Amino acid sequence: MNSQEPPNAFMALALEQAQTALFLTSPNPRVGCVITSKSGEVLGQGHTQAAGQAHAEVMALRDASEKGHSVKGATVYVTLEPCAHTGRTSPCCDALIHAGVGEVHVSLLDPNPLVSGQGVARLQAHGISVHLGQGGQEAQELNIGFLKRMRLQTPWIRSKIAASIDGHTATDSGVSQWITSEASRADGHTYRARACCILTGIGTLLADDPSLDVRALETPRQPDLVVLDSSLRTPVNAKIFRPQRRAYIYCALQCDPQSQELIYPDHQGQAHALKQKVQALNQLGVTVLGQPKAQKQLDLTYVMKDLARLQMNEVHVEAGAILNGGLLKEGLIDELVLYMAPTWLGSGKAMSVMPLTSTLTQGQQFSWHDITLVDKDLRLTLRRTPAPFI
């Protein structure tokens, strides 16, 4: 881990730039960069663009150049270690070296195995002074999913639930619109917008036919969609299937671990019907994925690791009690975002369905991360204890 210290004014500016990229950069990290002169003048600043486009350091260098500033001997503040490999773009550490900067402050080392200290080492090898840790906590929060995926090869799983103050998500008859306020629903869209994908289960899809997109705020991209549907009951006319949006369905069919091709059951009638359904979904642009072993239920741990393979950093879950319970039971939810309305229903649908418990030690342990009043509702943010990598 990096040592962490509060940001100074220039690193705070870099963090503001990174925050600007919150809804834009996935699956890349959100990074900001500020370049200053020795006298403290801001020469250039910028943030990472959409995947495949310029990174923060290059944007800041361009900004300085367009303003007619020389950056020779300048000080750079960047919220993540400059990359040292050629991917969709050229190495950022090389851009800084060629520009002749004199000093670089880095909030966090990049755990990507293709970087992982190599960017810092290359800067130092060219006589550039490097300082680590300033603004590390803030940079970590901005990139919590990217950091977890790189370190543990699984995404950051965040589940959003709206409920009454006594923990019910709907009435006994299933009415849930709307337990919480319009402000809370809009606030929830910020979590959708920052996620790489929105994940739901077939139960929610069949019951509500939701759109599960970002509507309450402007966003440069819609997150991908993931549906967990063991027996492929997803209707082809579901609202979730929109143009220009990637969608994935995980089913309980076995797949080839290398090619990811589905293996259909021997029973010909069943195989034919399943193939037809998969083809119909494929024609809509939906990717249907299986799992290593054919079984009735989905292996949720496998699904989450496979989402990391698909470069999902943050997975935003909006699902019903059964899927939330399954994810909790497997210890897969890192963060709960609960919108609690000041309404006491008395009875209704639970937030999760889980095995019966007889002792308090069998409960899932979380710690309070944030408590915020949103209009008339409480937004309670909790994180698993202990956190997986923080």
C-alpha cells in the first residue's frame, strides 16, 4: 500500500479533474493531472478521457502547450502513477520525460501489473524526483473498483436498495413505486452512472421490466447491462435492450473455458429451444455467457470473476431479495447503499432472502461509511468488514 497524506492545493485540483472523469473513463481509472511552474503558477491541467483516448498527463501537457507555456523543470501532480506500457495509448511517463518536467507527485501507485511501479522507476531513472502518497485516500475512493479488479481480479460490488425504515422494499402485494423520494431516486442514478455495469436478476426483470439506465443526470455513456438468468427466461422485448448499449446475460449452461462458447444439453428438443433463444438474443446484440459447470443455479463467484475478465471495475446491483441474499451469502457485496424512507410498512418484501440464523455471529458484518440525508430519506452507505483490500 502507498502511504497517504492530505492533498495540497495543486493535488486537490488534480483530484477535482479526476472527479470530472467519474462517468467517463471506464474501464480505465479516473485520473487528474495538474502541472505547475516553480513559482506556483498552474501551467496546464486535464483528466483521462474515454477509453482509447488521451490520459490525464497528456491532456495537461496539451493544455500547457495550447496556453504557450513551457513545462521544462515543472512540477506535476497526478492522482495515479503514470503508465509505463503501450496499450491503446503511448506511455504517459515517456510523455513527461520528453517534456522535461522536473518533479512528479503521485497519489497512488498503479496496481496494474503492466505498470506497478515501473512508471515511477522510469521517471526516476531519468533524474525526475518522484513523491508518493499525497491525496492517496481520495484517489483510492475515485478508483475503488479499478484498484480491486487489479489487485484481486474481481470487481467492486455495490448493491443499491430502497426500503422503508423497517426494512421492506415493497408491500406484501409487491407495490414498490415509490417508497423513497424523487430526490433519492435521482441520487441513485449517480451510482448507476459511475458503474461499469448495472446488474439485475431475472426475477426483477420479469416483475418490473425496468430500463435500468441513467436518466436523472447527463452522462457521456450508459453503463453496460448484466442479467443473471439461469434458464434463459429473459424476454427479447425487454426494455433493457437499447441500441448503443452492451448487454450480457449469464445463464447456467456450461461454456468452454477458452472460447466461452455455450455447450448445449444432449436432449435435442431442449438444446434446439435454447439455441433459438440464444440466437434471438444475439441478434439484439446481447452476449449470452455460461459457466464452467452445467448446474441449475448460477455460480455467483464465477460470474463476478468473469465480469473482471470483461474489465468491469464497479458493478452496480439493483435486484430483488433472492439475488441480494445470494450475493450476501457468498460474501460478494463490498458496499451497500440503502435509501431508507421514513415510512413504517409493518410487513412486506424483505431486502434479502438468506439462510436462517441462530446466533448473532452468523450475521454479515459491515461498517458505516457514510450517512446522508437526501430530501426526506436517509442514504446509508456501509462497507464489508474487513474491507477486501483497503
